[in-house]
Amino acid sequence: MRRGRRADAAFALGYLALAGYVLSGLWSGGYLVDGGQDQTQWEWFFAVTARNVAGGDFLLFTTLQNHPLGVNLMANTVMLGLSVPLTPLTLLLGPSATWTVVLTLGLAGSAFAWYWLLSRHVVASRAAAGIGAAFCGFAPPIVSHANAHPNFVVLFVIPLICARVVALRRRRRVLRDGTLLGLLAAYQVFLGEEALLLAFAGLAVFCLGYGLAAFCPGYGPAGPEAALPALRPVLGGVCVAALVCVALTGAALVYQFTGPQSYDGLIHGPAGNDVKALVAHAGRSLAGEETVAGSLSMNRTEQNAFFGWPLAVLTIGIVLWLRRKPVVVGSGLAAFTGVVLSLGPEVTFGGTGTGFIGPWRFLSGLPLFESVLESRFTLVTAAAAGILLAVAADHALALSWTGLPVRTLLCLALAEALVPVFPLPLAAGDRAHTPAFFTTGAWRAHVAPGRSLVPAPPPDAGDATALRWQIDAGLGFPLPEGYFAGPYGPDRQGVYGVAPRPTATLLREVRDTGRLPAIGAEERRRAREDLAFWQADAVVLGPHERQEALRDALTRLLGEGRQEGGVWVWDV
């Protein structure tokens, strides 16, 4: 038992060290540049949640962005399950510290949770469990999401959910284990609903494969007559879990889908994995090349496959080798399903459509699934592959001395498959300093309580720097528009941001092109209307590479501004 505890501690520290290595640029004060504006967005979510908790305000809505209409926070990935309990950290050290801690503990904690599941319920060898869990926690898709999406990094609840299903299968305490399953599912709702949906889909496929292997005549040891007694406690526990989960999350989910600024599914085009991406290597893997990975993915935060040829071949070989084990059949079926669904509505190869229709075309219109990026289904594959690696390593380590050649061969195969996907530190760079206008409180002389300050242009997914200014100003004023998920058009389809008003569109055109459009009486009239709609007291132009062009545009719209605290200000 003491040896086991020492092994547990060693793996926990090892995972924490590996997480610190991957995020070393962040710990040294850098900004994760491959995530675009997402780090700023997440820091804003943490800051606003902390402010709401400290002030006793409503946690699910705010008008600090998209003023005066506001933002439905429950319909965004604010991760209340962590942002609320970490409020003291955010208030004490700032949201950047919270962001760093969440990502670090997310990577390490998720890996250790998989280790706990594998070592207690799946394999006998803690070393084998450690290998499989390391892949589950630091697989290429997970590391890619660590650039920008902590909701796909903080996954420690998923292995705990799997453990409750195992407990139900053993028919011990259905009510207790079902209640615990419901509590875990409810908590995961407040960490990431999409991850929970993917996990339940993968777990359902795993259970199907496991059941077929365990109870099919001539294949499983139990036979079909044992299927119903084994299934009954699982179904009963799941029903209890559903009741508990709905009771705890129902009100928040109703607000998410029907409350102010709610939306009906996120708009996105086809986002399937390219077939070549399945066997290529990610940009931040040891054997990866940024240019190759970039050509086969949406962006550097969505490199959702990239397992490499050696790992793909090894995984298939493990399934064929240990096909008599139900856990291998279930994991193999889950891995295969994740790959097939991730290919999207039409299979592509090297960026070219093949004409073959993928199964995703028939699922993409179902409720909840319409908002899922299908390429993320390989997160299911990553977890299943980690389980297969652990089972294979455990089987090899249990061989007697006569099985030494097999053990040696498997060790070499594991090294060949895992060394190329070993993660590299995420790219990090410097962040621009916030102007003194915001950090010294000079803005207070220009913005009355309840009125907004308009950055030029307003923040959006392309440039959310103004959200950082707002954080450094103590969230003392609201901003128009912004970077969040909200409704668009009469059908309330979800988009990132809002339908921009004419003045915002004009300023973004100048920002993006450096060209000054024609500005006359009509544009000035629209500017007055937009400023009135935004309830604006001041327009502010901060440091920008195209500051002169933007200042010329604002001068034509609003007249002469003045410099103060490192920015140009127009009192309106």
C-alpha cells in the first residue's frame, strides 16, 4: 500500500511538472499567442464572475459587454464550476493568475484523474495506468486546446463519471452511485457542456462495445442471459443521475436557452478533420511541423487529431491482439466512432473533398449536436486510445519471463508511438501594456456611472484588447459589442459577437485596411445614433499600428479629440 501511495504521488508530481513545462511561457508572464484573443476573453470571464460573486450580483448575466443589451453568461463558457470557487485568487492576484492556474491544474488534474480510474478499475499495474493517463491528459488535441479552451483541458470530472458507471455495473449501491453520478454530471455542466456531451456519447459507445464483448454468445464469457441483470442497475443509476442533474442545473439551463441574449445553436460551417490530419503530427508535438499541421486544421487551437502513423498502427494492433477483452472492444469501438464522426459531413483528404458522405451529416442537425465542432470528437478517440495503451502495457508487464520478447517489442512500439507526440511548450509572447488612462482611473472624469466607454473600434473576435483595458480599470464601465457568444438575426442563431452597428463597421474597416472611407453628413448622423444606442459618454482610441488613420476617421466623425493618459479621447 505504501508503494502504491508513493507511485500515486510520483505520477501526480510528474503530471504537474509536465503541465508546467507545457505552459512555461505562461508562467513566465507571457501571453498564449496561438490562441488569438481567447486568453483575453477567458480572463474577462474570470474577472466578471469574481466581480459578481464579490458584489452579490447575478452570476448568469452582465451588461459589461454588449452594452446596453448585455451577455448571457450561462450561454458562454464561463466555467462557473471553477471561476466561482477561484474568486479569491482572481480578486487577489488578477484573472491572468486564475487563467494560468486553471490551465495548469486542468492538464495535471485531468491526467491524474485518468490515472486514478485506470489504476483502480482497469489495470493492475500503476506504471501501465501512468502511461495511459499521460496520453489521456496530454494528447495532441488536449495540448492544442490548452492555447485557448480550458473547457476542453479541465476534464478531471470525466474519469470520475466513468468510475461511477463502473460502480453501477458492479450492482452495489445503485441509489448512492446514481446520485454521485448525477452530482458529477451537474458539476461538469458548469465546467463545459460540450465536453460532457462528447463524454456521454463516447461512454455510450464504449458500453455498447463492452456489452457486446461480455454477453454475446460464443464471444463473451457471461452469455446473453446475464445481460439484463447487469444492465438493470446501470439503467436505474442513470435515471437517478438524470433526476439529480436536472434538479441542480435545470434552472440555469432554462436561462441559458430561453433567457435574455440566449441563442439557438452556434453557426459554423463544416469543421471535420482531414483524413491526413489523423496520422500527421500537431504543431506543438515533438515530431510536428507548424506549416503541415496548419494546412490540415482550422487553426492552432483546433488541431483535434494528429496522432501520427505509429500511434494509429499501434492502437489498431492492440485491438486485434487483445480483442477478447471487453474493455478493449469497448475502447476500440469508441476510438473508431470518434474518428469517423470527426471527419464531418464530407470526408476530405489533403484539403480536397472526396465525395464520400460521413455519418456526421445525419447527426449534425440533432438538438445540442448542431453546436458541436465535429472535429472535436477525436477527444473521445484520445481517451479511448489512452485506455488501450494502459491495457496493453499492463498485459505486457504481467507476462512471465517467457514473454520477455513480447514485452520488449511492446516497449519499443510504445516509445515509437508516444515520443513523436510528446508535447512542446506552447508559444507565448509579450502583451501590450494598458494605457495609464485606464490604470490610473483617469477614465472616471469622462464616463458617468451606468454609461459606456466606446473603444475605437469596439472589441470583437479580431481584437479584444479593450476587454483587458476594462479589466485593468476595475470593470468600472461597460463596453459596446464585444467578444462572446450571442444571438444573431430573427432566428437567434448563435455567433461570436453581435451584428455590428454602422460606426463599428466603419472603424473596423479602417483598422483592418488602413484606408479611410468617405465620411460625410450621413456617416456623422449614424455615428450619433450609434453612440446614443450605446449610451456612450466617451470614445477612446488607444495605441494601434493604424492609430493615425483611425484618429483621422474619428476626427471627421466627432471633431477634434485630445490626448490623455496615452490615449485619444472624444467626449460625446
